[in-house]
Amino acid sequence: MSSKTAVKLASRLEVETLARRSTLAIVMGGGAGSRLYPLTKERSKPAVPLAGKYRLVDIPIGNCINSGIRQVYVLTQYNSASLNRHINRAYKFDSFSRGFVEILAAQQTNEGKQWYQGTADAVRQNMRYFLESGAEYYLVLSGDQLYRMDYRKLMAEHIASSADLTIATLPVNARDAAGFGIMQTDESGQIHHFVEKPKDPEVLAKLAMPTSTLAEMGIPSENPMYQASMGIYLFNRDVLIECLDNDWMDFGKDIIPSLLDKKKVQAHNFQGYWEDIGTIRSFFEANLDLTSVVPKYDFFDSLAPVYTHARFLPASKINGANVRESLISDGGVITDATLHRVVVGVRSIIERGTWMREVVMMGSDYFAGAPGHENRDRPPGIGQNCRIERTIIDKNVHIGDNCVITPDNKPETMDHELYHIRDGIVVIPKDTVIPAGTWI
């Protein structure tokens, strides 16, 4: 074995050990999730169903597990009951490891009586739990993003550069830059300027990535690109303690700019698929993309699977159907229906003659007649001869026969007792009953 190979192997083993034993992940559950309403009416953002059988929180937790990180806290404060149930059912480690995935909900204590006021404040309010772990590194993650990342690569760069804080970044165009924290780095990747959500065109122009950097990343340089924060931070233990010894509320707006002159803040360039699931439109489009022949995000990656709650459901049954570019989850029954670009959630019932195009159907929490639901006269599912397009159907929804649901010729945004429209997409809230013959 050559000396260079031995050094690489030693470095890889060091990172593996640090990920497993000395790294704590903190998943931010977000605020009230108003931009995802009504999907967040009765659940927190990380608990919103994704791709038929998963939850949004499964993405960062799966990335952690696949990266060897087994100590994970999820911070939340809104509608956390559903998320609690999911975490408790899905993530159980053996008795001989120190692994865990636990919820930390906002609470009143002797140190504070306010809910989380921002990302930094949420971490500050729970520091006593984080420090008990004895971790050397703290990985702060968002709970509403769709991406696949091996955090060990980020850790390796962090250690090799002797950084105090490393921020995962990705290139964005000028249109999207105003919604991110934008930074400027030197040739070594150290960050020297950071502006949270810049609106001034002159400020933005000064932060454009050099064409040489774009060329190294294989990105065409015809239009300006900007290095944007993904909201993924790796802190050294002492740095996290020090930077939160104040009353600042947010990492992007307050903490990171204050560290640039005092600490070594490094950028980790990420070039894979990444989507912030923060709005109804982004949620809808990310789900529909999964039905593509070659989706941008691949749930079929056997080397980095996405984990979730095992339901032990039967295989879905197809009693004759025309199905194109669709995902069919477990436990459903589809009878003589036509589906084009449809995500079908668990325990979904779709009756004969129904036509669906560009629909995200989240399925149901129970089968018809299940204990506790025996008396529900209209069980979850879609009746006969319905026409549904560009719609999100939340869990446990009953849609009667001969219904039409479409956003055509309607406002981009509106509210009704049976449905909502956001970004030109119809959303049917959880547990809604749509009477037979309804035209939306």
C-alpha cells in the first residue's frame, strides 16, 4: 500500500469514526409552515408526507444514517404530535449503540418562556441537551429539503481545512439568489463576505461567482451565478457555544456574518439535486418530478436508501388500469382508472372510470372498517367516474362519484370550506369529504 493511499485510508477512517462517535445532528423543524398551508394545518413541516410513503423529515435523517451519524435531534414547536408518532415508529436503534432520533419540542423552562424565535434561538434553547452528548461537531440541518448528501465529505473538508464552521453551498441564478444567503469565497473556499437574501442589484453583482470557479464545477458561465447557503452548517463544539453566547436569533442573518472576521468559515460546494420544499408549488413539482422516467432525485439508490416507518402493508392491487409515469405505494386498490403523472399514497382506493393527471394523492392512515373508524360511512378513497388534475389530496379524503376537481379558470389563490388553491394548485385538506357530483 502506497503512503498516499494509506493517508487517504486513515483520513476516511478518521471521518467515519468522528461521524459515528463525535457528531450530533440537529434537524430544524421550521416555523408554522404557513407557505405549506393547508398541508401544515394539523402537522409540522417535517411531518408532511412525501413521495407516497415517506415524510419530509426522512430525507435529512436518512442522509445522517447513511453518513454514519446516529445521534439526531429534531427541533419542532408546531403541531408536533404527528411527527412524534412517526419518529417513534420509524427510528429505533439497538440497545448496544448510542444511536437515537429524538424530538425536542419548544418548552417553557427557567431559562426561557418563549417559543423559538429563529434557527439560532432554537439551538440555544436546547444547548444543555446537545452538550450532554459530548459531541465534538454539531451538524445543523433543515427538515424541509429534498436532496441526497454524504455528510462525511463535508466533514472531511471541514477537518482538512481546519475550519471553525463549514457551510454547504450550491450555485443559484440571479432570480433565485434573493431568497438565499449569498457568500463570496477565496480560492481556498474560505468565506469572506456573506449577505442574507440580498435585494440590492449592486450588492448582488459584487457577489457573483468567478467564471474560473464555475468552469471547475462544469457550470456554463453565460449568466451570473451565486454561491448560496443550503442552510446546512457544521460547527466545532467550542465555536457553537461561543457564537450563541448572545441574544441573536438567526444563523443566516445574525450569527454567520459576525463570525467571518473572527473564525475560519469554509464553504463546501454541493453540485447534486437540491430542492427547498417550502411552498405548495415546490412541494407539488418535486413530487411530480419523482414520476419522471429519470427523476432528479432517485429513491431507487440502493447505496443510500431513504428510511421511513415500516407499515407491513400488502402489495397494491391493480384491477385493470392505464397508468403512465406514476408512483404506486403499498396497500392500494386501483380499478379501471387512468393515471398520468400521479403519486399514489399508501392505502389509496381509486374506483373505475376515474381519470387523474398531475395529482399527488397522500393516501390514508387506515383501511375502511378499521378499528376506531367502523362508523365512517364514507371511507377514504376516490369514487367512480371522477376527473382530477393538478391537485394535492391530503390523507383520509373521501371523494364521491362523478366529481370534477381542476384549477382551470380559477384564481391562483383562494379558500373554500372544502378546498384551497395555492399557486394554481388545488389542495384538498386532510379528512375532507367531497360529496358526489361536486364540481371544483
